[in-house]
Amino acid sequence: MKSVELENLISKIPKEVLFVTDTLEKAGFEAYLVGGCIRDILMDREPKDWDITTSAKPYQIIGLFEKTVYENDFGTVMVIQEDVSQETLRQIEVTPYRIEAKYTDFRHPDQVLFSDKLEDDLKRRDFTINAMAFRPKGHDKNFVDIFGGLKDIKDKILKAVGDPDDRFTEDALRMLRAIRIALQLGFSVSYESSESILKNSNLIKKISPERIRDELIKIIMSSNPSAGILMLQKFGLLKNIIPELEEGIGCEQSGEHIYDVWNHLLHALQHAADKNWPLEIRFAALFHDIGKPKSRRLAEVSGSALRQAPSDTSTKKKYTFYGHEVIGYRMA
């Protein structure tokens, strides 16, 4: 990066964050901003949180600041500041350089080891655009991008760090995060990462419903949630999260409906997003006809009488969906 670009980075870092990095540096430790905050600054986006990684160990971090919280097994120390310009800066995460052992439960590392090398910490991160680090102090190597994250930002592509299979089997939620991040940033997912998600999509079942819910909400609350649901279906994740939605694919409707149930629900969801409606309305739009595939029947005409017959997708008849709202209510 050019020096002017580095100066531009520094100008976008809040004083509360620089206070933390400066305190660590003055004590003789390295301190880098890392992850999504660097990505967002480079993309002229407002970071939602600020993460710092350092050569200091947890007990050393705690000893440098007046108020901290350390209640986890991963080495992350929360530095608390009272006089802040905005609420998101009240708590800043500071984590030592780490090496993570195997993830036998596909969710959390079995063991976390501390390292003296920044490169070790960057290798364990999920995507290249989140594996860049910036050291605000004026050192020779103050911008580190060993996996080409800056180029991937310019190319608008989301790539896993290293072997995608390793990243997605370490924490299967990363597959859902890949879709959410690509959706939010307008990126495409790289071929290698896409193939890996398809291959490992069933591992999402190993993730707790609460973690899946949090990522799904972010997708639903995005500006283009219908594209997010389509991506979930394309990559084999939807059938493991909300299989009932996929039942609407190819489920034709009659009368005024021009879409099958699947596309009708996607259009309803997108309409709710375009209107900037809240989460509850968006979910209602997505699920409002979810009971139709299970209630669909053909209404065959015999003379002037109508009679119900089992569904037969090979004949073009008028469809009825009696009781679909009750079935859908129970499913939701």
C-alpha cells in the first residue's frame, strides 16, 4: 500500500482504539488492528467493532489497563473505557496471537495456544478479506496481507484462508457466514470455497440453533434477503436449516399466481425488505405460504362439479390449498 493510503487508514481509527494500541506498543508489545474492521476501512464502510491482536499475553494485557474483563478460554481480554465518543467503542477486544488445535465438534477449537507470531494468528482466520492486519505505529511492516485479502476486495471475491475444507470443518458456521458476508458486501464466493460448502453443507447440523439463528437474521435483515435464501439453497445449506422452504420449489399455483410457491415466497420476502419492514414482517412474508406444498390438491372438473383428487404434477389442473394457513402455522 502507498504511504498516503496508510495515513488514510490511521485517520479513520477512533482515538479510543488508538489509545489501546498505543498503550500496548509503549509497553513493548506489538499491536495490530485485525479482521473485519480493517476490511471495512478499506471499503469505506463504518466498522461495527474493533479487534486488536497483540504479542502480549492475557495477564500482560490486563496489567496495562484500568478496567478489563477476561472470562473465556480463548485469551480475549475486553478493555473497558468510560469516556467514549460512541457506545460501540466502550468495549474493545484484545486477543493474543493464537494457534488453534483441531475442532472435533466442528464448532470450537479443542485447545488454544498463544504464539509470538502474527502470521500464526492470521492463518487461523476464516476469509482472506478478514485476515489483514494493520499496525498504527509507524513500523516498516505495519500493513500485513499474506493471503491477498486486498486483491480479493478489489476483485469482490470471498475466499477462505488456505484450504476451504479446513476452514469450514473447523467451524461449520463459517459456511453460513460466507453467504452472509458475500451478500452484505456484494461479493461472489470463490469456486474452491463454493465447492467446499457444497461438500460440507451437512455439517451445519452440528451448529447450535442459536448461532444459526443469529446469522440467518442478518441475512433476512439485509437489503437483498431473497438472494441470500437463494444462495443458501444453491450451496446445500437451506435443506439442513429450513427444509420446508425447499418443498415449495416447483410447487405450481393457480389463478392469479404466476410463480411457484418457492419464488412467490422469495418475492414476498424481497418486497418486505424493499419496504424496509422489520424482522417479524420479513419472516412472516417468507413463511406465509409454507404450508401450501403439504395441502396442495388438484381440483378436477367433471361436468359442472368439482371433486378433489390427489396431486398430480403431470396434468395441468386448477390447484387448491385448503387449510394451508393452518398447516403453515403449525410448521412455523
